Amino acid sequence: MALLDIKNLTLEIDTGQTRVKALDKVNLTVSSGEIRALVGESGSGKSLIVSAISGALPPQWRMTADRLSWRGESLLSMSTEQRRQVMRRDIAVVFQNPVSALDPSATLGQQLEESIPDELVRGNWFWQRGQNRRKIAIGAVHKVGIKHHRHYLSAYPHQVPTDICQKFMIAMALVSQPKLLIADDPTRGMETTTKTQVLKLFTRLNQTKSLSILFVSHDLLAIASMSHTMTVLYAGQTVESGKMKHIRKRPLHPYTKALLDSAPSFRNNLPPKSTLPTLEGTIPPLQHMPIGCRLGPRCPRAQRDCVVTPVQRRIHDHTYNCHFPLHMEKL
Amino acid sequence: MINVLTRYLTLFVLTLLVLAALSFSLAYLFPGDVLTNLTGLTPQNDMQREALARQYKLDQPYVVQFYHYLGQLLSGNWGHSFISGLPLREEIGIAMPATIELATYAMLIALIVGVPVGYYAGMRSYTPIDHTINSVSLFSYSFPVFWLALLFILVFSLELGIAPLSGRVSLLFDIPDATGFILLDILLAEDIDKGLALSDALHHMALPTLAIAIITTAAMIRMTRRSVIDVLGRPYITAARSRGLSRWQIFSRHIVRNALLPILPLMAIQITTLITNAMIVETLFSWPGIGNWLIQAIYQRDYPALRVGMLAVSTLVITLTILVDLFNRLIDPSREKYERATV
Ligand SMILES: Nc1ncnc2c1ncn2[C@@H]1O[C@H](COP(=O)(O)OP(=O)(O)OP(=O)(O)O)[C@@H](O)[C@H]1O
Ligand code: SF4
Ligand SMILES: [Mg+2]
């Protein structure tokens, strides 16, 4: 069953004279118990999707969507209180920049403890509950691999290194025992051992607690090893989405192929000392998006038809937005 | 911690030294006799003059004179008023508390009314109620204080006759001066009708206090509102919301403190304005405070009084400013980081 279901999510913003579409009809689902990777270049709108789901968009954005639902209930039409309850118990978010997402004037311990929902705290009297809260917090801190809890729980965010802040954000997200974890680039800048530790934790929680995860990252290697499904985003459009192993074996969209090719570890037949094939050019700025397929100017397969935005097509559970997909002959 | 305290103390002492030097040089800069400017005493004959000059070390180099002057200041020997002949320390000891009293009540009103209203407006930012509060506070903030005081006198004292025109308390009450704060003195006084005296004092106090408080309250509202709006836009508030915290939790745990921290230094600046305003309003209401006293000194060319009065007022302002800043430093955890950059 789809936990999170997003259909044709469009985000627009007025930049001076023109209105630009930062997200153009994005589709995304996260099913129960799956780890879905959301990948795309920097500026392709991944964090915007995360903000839209968590209701954290600044008011100047105009959002439209055919569907944005949580377990069949529309997040857009539910009351503020209902939505708050969903965010409190079911969905947890780790935002991209952990340091600015922490209150500078409160200790890490206070912020972690306030994220524990009241229902999970045992005890009748406030001191018992206080102690229990503390215990839960310490447990959560250990779980994300922080050893000196005594030191860090009473520290302020500016006093600790960034990776500890990142881990605290993860602990704060996990401590409410959510059904879905949305993690926006949670391992950015971490060193390899720490990163592995976090990824292992995610995989374990997925297997033991059937936690669903929407994992946003640049790190294709990490994504490939842990996620079941993948959605690829280019310049605010979803270009391809499907099972990880299908996409790896036979990407249908030229952009996905370029993305996979640019990561050496995905190629088994790579001749030594060959240059990596990548697409010419860079992602266009929002104000100058090409009409039709946004990949058009950079796409090696582009033809005249591509000035019309390709609609989403589907082969089993593999969807793609392209007029001239690859590998069709093999299907 | 000790470091911070030492640094503030050094700053404080150095500033006071500079002010004392300025005050000392005034004795030379003011027209007239240096000896008279410095002591407030007019020697009758040459022998007396010589004795005084020797006592004040005027025959020695400036540095020694200044050193002696500092000693005199510290021991409380501030010289005598030119006009009344009374010791200046006593006169200032009576006038200063009256000003502080006025400023304190005005500040209390500003804090008690201004800060909560500011929070409310900030939390309701850009709604009609916020726009109303904002316009009213901008309007009141723009009043010149003396004009407001005159308006009050015109309306409440002269037209409606519900408040006395001048003074601190009716002369019918004989209140001994114990603390210098009239309300406290009344409570401490014996054998007077305390209820009547208090109500009379409050009547006297209402107009000048309000005249100062309105402007400071408006400033508080505007500062608090701005700060709350700033905090509301921070990513950690968004993050707290996405964790499903209630409005009240977000307000009490994340907004109150973060919004207050940037206002505290601004409050320190307000104190200076507040004392200036109090001194202006005093002269209009004949409130026996330091502002009124200084104006009288200027009219009467009482140079010794001006010399010490200026030192006393600036010492007060600097003490308060440094105290607020120190307090602010102590409660703001993230300031440690910038310790090297400031002061
Ligand atoms: N407030 C804003 N006003 C205008 N454009 C914005 C605003 N915020 C984001 N954008 C634009 O929206 C696009 C998507 O940004 P987003 O932060 O979602 O990218 P991202 O995929 O998360 O990138 P990264 O991998 O670097 O985190 C970018 O082109 C960005 O310039
Ligand atoms: S639609 Fe055309 S331009 Fe877009 S990816 Fe497919 S082939 Fe390339
Ligand atoms: Mg991002």
C-alpha cells in the first residue's frame, strides 16, 4: 500500500516579473516498508519536495497538486491539527541543513526530549516522566552512534561538530517512532565510517521496524546498496521511477543513463583510463527552462517532438517521461 | 566567565576615567576661576586662596591635580554648589533618585505592556490586528516627548483638572527623605496618612511617567514584534513545526527566548533615551530630578554643579548600559563563540 502518494505536484514562485515552475508535475510514491531513493543534481528540487510534504514551504510558494496524500488521506485538505498529528507521529523529517534546523538557544538534550511524543513516555508523576524522557533520549542518542551522551545532551548546537548535529537530527526524527522517515541528504559531508554507520542504522530499522524511508542523496553508491526503488528528478520534473534493479540494468530515460554512467562503480565493462561519459552542459536556471522536455538541449536523443512535454508512460511498475526512451527493443 | 567579567570591569573603569578627566578639564574650560569651578568655594582673601590651592594641589602639575581630583571624587567630596553653597553630593543624592524613580516606573510600564504586546503582534504578523498595533506604536513613537508632556499638562491638568501640574507630592505631607524614592519614602514615613500620601504621590507621578512610558513602550513593541517575525522565519522554527510541536510549545520553547536575545542590547540603548526623556519631562513638570537640577544649574551658571552633574549622569548611563550588556552576555549561550570579536 502506498503510504505517501504524490501526483502532479507543481510549485511556482514569482521572481520579479515572471513566474517560474520549480517543480513541474512531479510524481512520487513511497510504499509501506520500502526505501525509496530520490536523486537528481543539485538544484533539481529535491529539498522543495521534502518541504512540500512536511508543510514547511515558505508562504511565497504556490503549490498545486492532484494528490498529496498520506495513507489515502489528503494532506492538503486535512485540518492544521490533523496535519500536525501526522507530522508528530507518522512522518519524521531530517532537513538538509542540520545546524540551522536546531534552535541555537536550547540544548540538544532539550530539543531531543521535546520530540518524544507524550504517549511514549511512561510514568504518572512529572518527575517519573522526566526521568523516562531522559532515558528515552539517551537511548536514541546511543542508537545513532553517539557515545558521550552526557557531554552532548547538555551542549548547545554551536558547541558540537556538524556530524553530531546531523546525528542528533536523525535521533530527533527517529525518537517519535515514525512510519515514514524523510531524510534529505542526511550523510552529507560525513566521513565514510560514520556514513556507513548511519546507512546501516537505516537499513536495520527498515528491516526490523518496517520503517519506510524517502532517502534524498547525491551519493549513488550509498543509494544503490540500500534502496529498493528510485525516483530520478531533473530540473523539477520526474524523469524516471521504478525498481532499483530494473533501473540499474536498463535505464529507459537518457538522463538516468547519463547519471548512472557518471558513477564509475556502476559500470562493469569500463575500459581502463577511459573518460567518463557525461551530458554536455549544466542544469538550466529556473528562469530559463526550455519548453517541453527540460532535458532537451542536453539530450543526445532529442528530436523535434521533444518540445512537447512528454507524458508519464508506464511499463509494469516502471515509469518514465521520454518520447524516445532507451532499451525499448529489449522489453 | 571570569574573563568576561574582567573585560567588562576594565571597560567600565577606563570609561569612567575618561569621563572623570573630561569633568576635571571642565574646571579649566568653564569661564571663571579654576579654583572656584573646582571647589564651588569663593576665597575671601589671598591667604585663603593659597591654602585652598595647596589643598587641591593646584600648584602642582596637571597629572597630580587630576590624581587628587579622583581621590576627592571617590571619597565623596564633590565640591559645593556655587549658588546654594550646599555640598553637591547631597544635592545630587536627592535629585538623582527622583529621576531614576521616574525612569524605572516608565521602564516597568514599557516592559510589562510593550513586550507582551510585541510578542502578540509578532505572532499575528501581517493580520489586521498586527497592522493596527504597528500603526499605533509607530504613531506614538514619533511624538516628541516634550510636546507630549505639554499636551498632557494642557488636557489633564488645565482642562480636566484631574492631575496636579507640578512637583512630586503635595507640600502638606512632610515626608522624610530616606531612600530618595518617593513611594518607598512614604511607606517608610511615620505619623502621616499613608493612603492619602500615596494617592497624592501617584497623582503627581502619573503624567510624567506616562509621557515617558508611551514612547518607550512603543519602541519595545516595535522591537519585540520585529524580532519575533525574524525568529518565525528561521529554519529551526520550520523544523520544530515539522516535528508536530503545538503552537504553544513552539512559542514558549523556541520563540520567546530567541526573540528576546536580540532585543536586550536594544533595550540598553533605550535606557539612554529613557533617561534623556525623563530629564526633559522633569523640567516641564518641575519634578525635582537631575534634569531639572541641571537646567537650573545652567540658568544660574553654577559651574561646579554642571561639572559634577554631567559626570553623575554619564556614570549612571554607562553603568546601566554595561550591566545590561553583561547580563545579555551571561544568558546568551551562543555569544561565547564571538567573545574575541566583541568588546
Ligand atoms: N526561495 C526561493 N526562491 C526562488 N527559487 C528558489 C527558492 N528556493 C529554492 N529555489 C530554487 O528551487 C530549485 C530547487 O532547489 P532545491 O533546494 O530543492 O534543490 P535540491 O535538489 O535540494 O539541491 P541540493 O541537492 O543542492 O540540495 C533551485 O533551482 C533553487 O534555485
Ligand atoms: S523527451 Fe526527448 S529530450 Fe527529453 S529525454 Fe526523451 S529524448 Fe531526450
Ligand atoms: Mg537540497
